[in-house]
Amino acid sequence: MTKITLHDKTFRKAIPYEEISKAVDSVAEKINADFEGCEDIPVLLCVLNGSIMFMGELMQRLRFNCQIVSTKLTSYEGTSTTGRVKQAMGLTADITGRRVIIVEDIVDSGNTIVELKEILKDKGAAASYICTLLLKPDAYKKDIKIDYVAMEIPNDFIVGFGLDYDELGRNYKDIYTLDA
């Protein structure tokens, strides 16, 4: 499909699944290079709901044992961030003393990343790393390093591959951008 309609907005295809899949391959190789052969069992922290599809694809490509933990934070209403991050669901397991790879669908303002890093520090993580499918470099102005970036994109509102517009659009395998 070249266009989709969600609620009152139309979106056009911006990134086909094949391109997304190659980007996931590439970022998984970088993570494997850093973690393969590790003695501990790192935690992959899935940030719900947007990261589910990326997490599923990424896990299949990792060549080391890992544990899956989830959390849910919210900061969006409609097509814009509120600037406030709320924890809608706490961590689903104890991460004390563990290395945690935060798996995010998208990093734009960076507010969620700041909040997550603080939560993990408070919960006793030994170290935390950030892995994102998408980074909006024009929007990201925080000092926290993004360790693994699959793709950089413009500062446009997008849906698909886990990303939503008021809870619709997550199920599309391609990524779509708001059609002007």
C-alpha cells in the first residue's frame, strides 16, 4: 500500500519493510559484536507498545542469551509529545546488577530516554545502553549517547512497524509519514 488512512489523517509510504529489515540486520550485528560471548545474561528492555515489532525482529538476530523485560511509558497525545513522560507500567522483572539494552522504536525529543535511564539507575542496573530503530537527529538535543541506531530519519510524524497515531497503524510492516 502506498497510502493509509488512520482516524482523520492520511499517510504515505516512506520506508519499505525491506529497508527496515536491512537496518535491523545492521544494528543487530553491532550489538552482537559488543555482547557475543558475554558471561552474563543481558536484559533487553522492550518499551511498550511501540517497540514490540522492532524487539521481535532484533531478538531473532542476536547470537547471545538474553532476558526480555518490558515497561511502558507514555508522552504522546495525537501527533505531538506532551513533553511529560509518565510510567504507565513498571519493569516486569528485577534488573539489579544487570546490563540492560533499552530497545526503543524511536528517539525524538529524548524525554523518554532520560526518564528510562533514571529508572534503570534507581532500580540498580549495572549499565544501560540505548538501541533505537529510528533516531530523529534534528529533534534529539539531549546529552545521553544513543549506543545503537538502526536508521536516522527526518523530524516527521510517522506510523507503522510498531509506531502509532492514537493507537492505530502499529500493525503495518512498512513505515508511513504524514501526507501533507
